[in-house]
Amino acid sequence: ICSPNTAFSGIFSLRPGNMLIFKHGNLNLVSYFKLSFQNVCNDSLQTSIEKIQFLLKDSVKIRLHADVEIGAFLSGGLDSSLICALAANQSENPLRTFSLLHESKNSGTLYHKKEDAFWANKVSEQYHTFHTTSSMSAQDIADNLDNILRAFDQPFAASVSTYFLSQTAKHDVKVVLSGDGADELFGSYLPQQLAFPMQNFTRMKKNAIPLSGMEASLLQPFESQKDFLTHIYEFSKGNEVLLHYRMLNMTDDEKALFLSDSFFGNYSKDKATLAQLREIFALLDGKDVLNRSLQYYWNTFLPDQVLSYTDALSMAHGLEIRCPYLDYRLVTYVASLPGSYKIYKGQSKYLLKQAANDLLPKTLIERKKEGFVPPIHDWLPYELKEYVTDILSPSAILKYPFLNADSVLFLLHKYYTAPSEN
């Protein structure tokens, strides 16, 4: 739910970078920080990398100051591994690091994301950290979901892995460093990867340049996926708002199928999500299509999704998380750099990868991002089937007037008839 909106009528949340001051009976909203993508820095690519190295190192150093022992989450991916490397090099004592595996017994292997675990151990060995690896299972989800829900103050949807990772870490430390914010700062998600290729693809389509005549370099890293680009173009016609709308899990029309008409009224006619996206994009000041995409994620997905659930799930165990990538000096500088530096010749997170070159193995830096999410598509058809069908039984759904019971049950039946196809 994009702030300042909440799930409750008449109740609003405070936007990042704002203070609400109550004085002499009056309320005043004061903005103390707003990240702008409008200022364009003319630093060379190499200078940019060197400045990022300096700023990130100092950001980690500052966040190591505490009266208690500080640890770090270590997933085995680039973002957290780089933070661990910088923290271990500047920590007075050996750093404690924490990883989480997911038990996935029905997928032919006991653990999901074994490559992540392999590289987490490699980084731990390289920097001599005290490393702890724990695991979570589908049954853990079922057993703890009530407690997880209590950590939130409004409806939410996200990975809950942080809850179990924090549960382990809290036994050894009170504060951990995390890699949150790197994706939204340096360009990692699919909409950002599509930004320049779709801009070039749209220009070529509108100028009637045949597909065979397209220069592959303009479509990197999708130069061999022209059918995919065509599909995205047919939906968005190159419009930035519609491109990001297409990347959401559900459109307004799809959401309306599962919401009760009597409760939500004309929701589907209002096109609420699409309208909100248009309002957000109208206020963006990024100079190029990639920076506008990053700014959209910075203003919405990062604070209202990633940081929101990370904070809720970690503080459920009294664990504080600090995010070096969100140092105001670093984000202000990176926001001023052109998008062509951030995704360079089709390579996402190029600046961060170059900054990590002297600290991490090249194979780790270049490996495909996996994401810190459980194997839900392994669990739903098997280990969680009984739990899900019980939670979404006809009698249970009818308790909730905001849901269209027929649509929910239809989706449930369709999924369990052929789970591999849905």
C-alpha cells in the first residue's frame, strides 16, 4: 500500500523524509529530505566507481558503531556479500554472519538455493566470519503464520524469510547489517532491465524499422528475446506507466475479480492502481527512462514494501537492521549518475559490480540474482496443500465480506488441478 495511504479510512502513514510536528495544538508536515534524480553529475564512469567505493566503505564504517555486537545477513549474493566484506575488513572483532536455507523436500533436493549457501560459505571463509546457517520449512510457515501476521498493522504480501533469519540472529546479536536498497539504487529488477531496450524497441517500431534490422546492442540483454519485447510493447506501446503496470502481479481488472462488489463497489471501474501509477510518474524528475524507473521504485517499492516488511519481521524479534546502501550521501550521489552507468551495455548493477571487483570472487559478482524468497511453488502443491485448502475452504472464505468467494475457490480449484501450469 503506497504511503501516505493505509488500509484504513482517515488514517495515513508518514512518508519517508518527513516529520509530523505537533506544537501548540497544531499539526505541521515538514520535509527534511527528498531524493532528486534531476541533478546530473558529469563524473566519468571510473570516477563514479571510485566514489561509490569510498562512500559505501564509509557508510559501513559508520553503521558498525554500537554498544552491542553487530552481525550481518549474508545470502551469498552480491549485495550482502559486499557489505560483509567491507564490515569484516573494518570490524574490531570477527564478524558474525547469518544465512537461511529453505527446506524443499518435494523438489528433488532437501534445500532450496544451495548455490546461495555455497557462496555465503565462501565469503565467510574469505573474511573469517563466524557463520551460522539455519533453515525454514513449509511447516514453519504454517506454524508461525499467526505470529508473523501480528508483526504487521495492515494487510501485506511479501516473503517472510526475514522473520526466520532474524529469529536465528537474535540469539547472537542485537543489530545486523543488510544489503537492502542496492537493487533500487543500482538497477536490478526486470522493469529497470527493460527500460532502455523497450525505449529503443519502441522507437524502432514507430519508425517501422524491421526487426531483422535492429542493432542487437540496443536491446541488450534481450537481443535474443524479440518475441518477449513484442509482447511487452503490444501491452504498453512504449508507455513507461503501462510498462510498470504490466510488471505488477495483478492488474486492476484481475484484482476486481477477487474483490466483493458489495464491499469495494466500483473498484474495477476506478482503475485505482493504474491511476495511482500515473500520479506517481507525473511527479518523477529523472532525466532518462532508467532513472525514472529507479525513482519510482525508490519512492514506492523500497519504503512501502522492502523496508516495511524487513523492519516488521526483524523487530518481531527485537532485531535492529541497518542498511549501508541507504546512506544519504551514497544515494544522493548515485541518483545523480546517468542510467547508462547503472545498467551498462545490458549488464545490471554495473557500478556496484565494478566497485566489488577487488573484494569478491568474479563468479559471485557475475552470478544470476536469485532473490531472498522461499520455494513457494514447491511448497504449495505438496507440503502446504492441506493448510492452504483449509485456510481457503468455502466456509472460511465466507467469513470475509471483502472477498468474492466464487472467484477465490475457482482459482484454488484451477491451481490444484494442474499446479505446474499455474
